[in-house]
Amino acid sequence: MTTAASTDFRFDIPLYTQAEAARAVGVSSTTLANWAKGYVHQQSGRPAVTGAPVVTCLRSDAPGGPTIPFVGLSEALVLAAVRRSGVPLQRVRPALAVLSKDLGVDHALASKRLYSDGAEILFDYAERSSDPDAPLVRQLVVVRNQQRVFTEAVEQYLQLIEYASDGYARLVRLPGYREAEVVADPVRSFGQPIFSRGGAKVTDVLERFWAGDDLDTLVDEFGVPRSELEDVVRVASRRAA
């Protein structure tokens, strides 16, 4: 199995708290925590339902500090795509395990091979598996031009990821914005969301706006188009509501 370099900061340095990662990919903090830590659901009189972690999570250097590395953020984005497709993640976890094994790489969800080969593997799994949930996996895949590819909902999210020469994610364009292009780049601003145009941290711009600076001032100082600033303010206001 192909492994990532052990000293690669994309894999080895925690950059995001679970709440920050959740906001970035558009899921709840509880959902992200279940992906990162796994879960055990116990109902009276029934066997416990467990789910293993599916997002890379590291030990924090301080209580409440970052635990999710960049590769974990990339994995979470893919899982958010599965969730957006309407297929319950807990029902397709066995298929994701098969996917990782058959792709032959660590961190398969953050690998370019997921984009190129993943749909074929999942389709074959759904065809041959005796798992009663296997037919659900077919909902992630369609046949287009005689090829098995991901559905539009999943593919749109996969296209938000750019890959390095080693085949692993190197940059993520964050979903949820209409006008703004907001990216997470582990080599800039410690991976925190930034505007692709101008490179300003989203949190820096928002703090200035909440402190009373008008949009024209922020456009001049940060070099970000007004339409993108308005978009980011809209998204931040909606999340805070």
C-alpha cells in the first residue's frame, strides 16, 4: 500500500479544530466529531451501533486546540459530498473500507485516485457485495459515456480539490459560497480559509467588518472584490444565526 511521506506537514500537523473543519466543509460539529473520533450509539434492548473514525485526527498540543490536519479536512470534504448526495454515511462505511483497500493508498479519500478510480470500485462493490446496504452505494455512481463516474453531487465536491504531484490533496476550494473563492492551502496562513484573490484571511476581514469598517474600505485594504466580501459576510451571518 502506498503511504504518504511521514514528514509531510499536510498529514502530520494539526491545523483545524473540529469546529473549524466542520464550518469549512459545511457540516455540524457533531457530525465532524463522529467522523474524526468514531461513535457508539446505544439504544435500550438493542446491540450497540458503532462507527470507526473516517477522518484523520491527531493529538492536540493543548486542550481545545487543533486536531485535524489538512489531509483530514480533505477527507471531510469528500464525506460531506457523500452526505450531500443523500446517502447516509453510516450505511456506506463498509464500501469506503473496501474503497481504501482496493485503491491501495493510505488516506484514500484525499487521494487523486479516488477521483479517477473510485466510482468504478464502488460500482463493482455494489454489484458483488451481499451487504444489504450495497444497493445504496449505487446512488453515488452513474454511467456516463459508457464509463462509471460519480454523481454530479459528489463530483462537484471532488472538483474542489487540487492535487500535488504525489497524488494527494494540496489545496481545497471551500464550498458554500456563491461569488467568493475561498481556499484552504496548508502553505498559506497555516491552512486557515483565505480569499484566493488577495490572500487575505477570511477571519481577518470579517473581524474588521464586525468592528465597523465598511466594505469599500475593506476592498481597498485587502484587494478583494466587493462581491466576494458581500458573499463571505452573508455566509458568516447565516452560520451565526
